[in-house]
Amino acid sequence: MVDALYKLEITLENCHQEVSRTIIVPHDVRLDALHVIIQNVMGWRKIHDFYFCARGIVYGKHNDGDEHFQYAANFCLDQLVNARNKSFHYCYDMGDEWLHRIKVLDFACKDGPAKRLFSCVAGVGACPPEDVGGENGYKEFCIAINNPGSPQYGHNRQWVYEECKYPPSQTWPDGFDLEEADQKLVEFDAWYKKLKRFRIS
């Protein structure tokens, strides 16, 4: 049986720069795995907590006593969406509160590379650095990192490239590499298929 593939558009909301990714994933991918996929294609580093929210239900890793909470690992993508409810949210880092809107563009996608379950097919905008200080901090960072005359220019470069260890090739706000993002899903695709075969056997 061929997996039904969904095409998803992931958009970082409330950001002064457009940041989005378009990915293709199986309909039944678990939400904890979808979290890893989003981290990979967006450019986050998996160092903070997360949750999904759909129609008033929160799906996460840690329950803080919310009666509307469910564990992400117990649910799949196709349990959150349908033809009438195509969108839901993903929040990463409860401090900076990076909110992403996820919308299903196609419930029967045929556009992805042959024989792959996961792929990144489009994107725009660099992911903000981790712990940059939310939207306001990111806006100030983008101004300073691109202006050698800024008093914060040297500090920001030292922080992001030396302390945070981002590669020198990474730039903001436009430094998104589609090939690199998709390659991460090539590796995830191979791992996922092996895991699925193991579970079936």
C-alpha cells in the first residue's frame, strides 16, 4: 500500500521577515516525528520544548496539568486535520514563543521526489537563531548583523558564529538553503523507512 502524502506549508507567524517551508510527509506521521521534521527544515536545533495546537487541544511532550493536553507521541498528523480543518499551530521555545502556522495544501500530493516519503520542496527566509530574544530580538539582530557600523555588529557576530557555532555561511534574514533542508529529510526518510520496516516485522 502506498502512503498517502500530505503537502504542508509551514509559516513562522508574527515575524518581520517572511519565513516559510513547504514539505511533503506521510499522512500518518506521528506528531513527535513531525516536530523533528519541522526542526530540521526550519533550522531550529531541538533544544527547547514544543507543542502542537489544533481545535483547542494541545499536543506536547510535557503535561503541565492542562485538561486539554495530549501526548504528541500518541497522535498522527491526519488526526489533526481534515477537509474542513486544514490548519493547526506548532509552537517552539516557550520563552521566545515562535509560533508556526501549518496548513495542508494537498491531501493527496504527487509532487514529491520518487520513492520518498519526506521532502522539502520550497522555502524562503532564514530561521532566527536560537535564543535571539523572540521577534523583537530577531528584528534588532537582523539590523545589527548586517551593519558593520552598528555598535552591536561585533558582539552579534561573535555570539552567533563563535558562541552559538552557526556556520560562517549562514546569513540573516535571507540565508535559506533549500538543498540543505531537503538533504536533512533524505536522511530522515531513510531512518523512518527502516523504523517502519522494523515495526511491521
